[in-house]
Amino acid sequence: MLENIKLLLNINNNSKDALLQLLIQQAEDEAKDFTHREDVCELQSTIERMVVYNYNRIGTEGLNSESYSGTSYNYTTDYPEQILKMLKRYRKIVTL
């Protein structure tokens, strides 16, 4: 998984491995929590997308939008619909 993420992010060395491993663990925890499953191996490509999304959001956490020299950037506070759709496909219904 780490090598796929590094490929997607165009990272060619090991300088970001610790950060990426942390983001992988966080994404796996989020996927487990959202889907109510302990085994999320079927969600590897989704978790990779979550990690890339979270990596690209570093430094903009908590921002909704910003503007520089007439150019505006809007940030979503949730994962993109494509990622959510993949997570929802594996979500188990929990009865109380």
C-alpha cells in the first residue's frame, strides 16, 4: 500500500514514509469506524485514496476557503463523494 501511495504522490524516496504510515493507520481506523468492519483489506484502493486526499490537505486543515491575489480556493470538510461512495458500499448496518 505504501508504494502505491508514494507512486500516486510522486514521492521517490523514503523521507515521507513515517508520515504516510501514520496517514495509512488513520485512514484504516476511519474506514473501520465508518464501515463497522474490523477487516478493511477489501478497501485498500479506497484507503489509498483517503491517504492521498489527507496528505494533500496537510496545512489546510480547518480551512473552508482562502483567497490569494483574486484566486479563491474552496476546501471540503469531508471526503469527496467518490471516496464516500466506495466506503458506503462496504458499510455494515449495526443494530442496537
